[in-house]
Amino acid sequence: MTDSAKVRFLIVDDHQSIRKLCMTVGASVGFDCVEAESAEAALARLENDSPDIILADLMMPNMSGLEFLPRVKELLPRTEIAIMTGHGSIETAVQAMKLGAYDYITKPFRIEELKLLLQRMAEKVNLVAENQFLRDRVSTEMELNGIVGSSSKIQDVMRMVARLKDTRTPVLITGESGTGKELVARAIHYRGLLSKKPFIAVDCGSLVPTLIESELFGHEKGAFTGAVRSKEGLFQTADGGTIFLDEIGELSQELQAKLLRVLQEKEVRPVGSNQNIKVDVRVIAATNRDLEAAQKEGKFRRDLYFRLNVVTLHLPPLRERRSDITSLVHYFLDRFAPGEPITLSPAAARCMLQYDWPGNVRELENCIERAVALGSQKTIELHDLPPAVRENQDAEAPEPAAPAGDAPAANTDLEELERDTIQRVFEQVNGDKALAGRMLGISRATLYRKLKRYNIGSGKSASAGS
């Protein structure tokens, strides 16, 4: 087990003999052990350290274990705490548990009893950490599926992701707002060798200018008003993994210079510190601005631009890949109304194809979510779309509604585009339905309905993909 993977164990007791015994037992099970002779000393240590488990005596001078416990839970909610007591009353134990204690142990205790308690506490810490990691991964995998489409432009993007995922090369992602720049950054990280390392996303445009240096590089206690404890920066948090700097063009010239030093020297200097700290971080930056023009105009550092712009990955706006609108619509319908066979009316479909989507995929997502919430849960009509989307359509006279029996024959633009898109993808994957569904961003049930409707894949080449 590496030092970074060791469980960090703090023992708090005013008796040196007890501290020494507990540290010996903790070390025997592989913990990284530290001690404090009082609750006050332990709280001071917590300003710069975050133990995974704490064992604290109930009866200590000045501040008791029951007073110490809620203070720790407020500072470090995920840290597990057990209480040692020589009084062993049920009332005290229940009170400690109500305040958030994991368990209690009665003095004098046997070494094996203490070892078992510490091992159980460590198992819970590791289980919680693993569950959080899995939840983050599941959430990320769901987000990665948002990169939906079979157009040549989006497939070029995914080919670049495949080439970059196992490198540490800086990447600059460009594209309009809402095109999915963070999704692509996450795909590069989570589909590659660094997938088990941290991924830290930073929106440079939303950070308070006076605090952005502290957020990125950390600060020492007392470095500025309000800095009541030391804090590591996001670059340190991302050490070993990837930091995603969204809207990097919003950084001030001063911060650009400091970021350049981080990229060149691979070290950060916290605010108020004279010490440099080594970091090993892959940087993926993104912007919706023209950084090349900005650096020529002197608004963005030329040296930083070329340091970041080792590989550029451009995301096309949705209006330049209209053939993906069909897939994206079905993907969002499956997300917001799972299992519901919601369809688009011909007027709504035509409107969505003709609209330029200045907000790109994010705007389309919001449009579908709104339509599902306000619609009939069966068909999305033109009036279910946001006013901005249907603005041009409202000026046109509505087409007469077709009889119900004629609905399958209504060859709208969307249906033709949908049929062509599914046919092309189906041929690309040699009839693999599971793969076709993933590429199109729709569930297998939805794909089967579409294949049947358009009579696609009925030949011998079709595969179940299972």
C-alpha cells in the first residue's frame, strides 16, 4: 500500500501511554498514525490535515470527547470517529452515537478489540470512498453518452478523443457555448489511462477575480482576510489526473502568467507561501473565444497560447451538423421520458430542423425537457416548443392536420433525415443493433421501433448485437 493510499488515523487522548498503544495498534494494520494530547490540539491539527478515522477519549481536560465530536463532524463530515470511555454507560454511548460517532470502546480494552474496531472503521471509510468513486464514474459515463451523433464532424471529434485519451499532451477545445466542450474533456480523461485519477473542472469565467489565484493554487493560513486555515488549490487536487480550465480566455493577464509558470515548471506556489509544490497534471483548456486573434491583439499571452495550443479540437455548432438533431432529440426524449413512446408532430419536427440553435446542444436539451414537461406525453406539438424556437414558424399558416390513418405516410423532413441517419449508421456497424443504438444515442427499444418503422435491417446482415 502506498503512503497516499494509507488510512490516516488520529488518536486524541491526554494520556501518553494510551496514545502510544493506539498508534502501535494502528501502525500494525497499516495506518498512517498521528496523535494529539487534547481536543484543542487535535482541532488545530485538523486545519492542515484531514484524517480518515479518529479515536478520541471521552474525558479530557477543557473539552470533552462529546464536545469535540460535533466540531469534527462540522469540519470533516466524512471522517469516522469512535469514542473511548472508562465509564461505559449506555447513556453516554447513545449520546455519542446521536452526535455522529461510529462506535465506542470501553477502557480497559483488549488489543484485538481495538484492532477490530479500527479495521471496521477503515472498511467503512474505504467503502464510502469507493461508492462515491463509482457514483462519479456512473454519472460521468452517463454524461459521456451525451456526445451523440453520426455526422462526419462529430465522428472526427470522437476519433481525436480516441487518439488523445492516453496522452498527457495539453489540449485546447474550441467551440461555441453549449457545444459540449466539457463532455469531450471528460471523454478524453475517463476513456484513457488517467480514468482512475482526479478530473477537476474549473469554470474560469465564474470564479471571483480576487479569489481565483487562491482557488487554482491554494493559500496559506492568514494569507488574506478570511483565510482562517490553509487550503490546497485545484491544481493540487488534480495532481496525477486532469484539470479542465473552461473559458480560459477569461483569465486576467496576471493569472495567465502564473498559469504559464505552472505549465512550464510543473509546480504551484500557494498564496502567502514561499514554497513551490510540485504537481503532475494534464491540462485541457476550452474557450468560446478566438484565442489566436486575442493573442495577436495582445489580449491573451502569446507564450501561454502556444503552450496550450499543442493540439486543438474544434467542436462544430449544431447548425453545422443538422443530421445529428434527430439522434439528439431521441436521446433527450429517452432521458426525460424513459419508456414513453413520445413522437414529434410534423410541424414541430420541421421547426426544429430549420432553427439555427444558437445555444447548440444545450439549448436543444432544454427545449426537449420543456416540451416533455408541458406536452401531452404522447406528441410534442409546435406550441410545446419555446417561443424563440418557433418564432419563424408562428408567422406561417399551420398545415391542416392529417387524418390519423395517414400518419405513417407523413414523410416529413425529420422522418426522411431520421431514416437516412439510421440507415447510414446501421450500415457502418454492419447491422450491430447494440452499437448502432449507442452511436445514435437511443435505447435499444427505441431503435427496434425505428428499424421496424423504416424497414431497416430486415436482411440477413442484421445482427442483434448481443
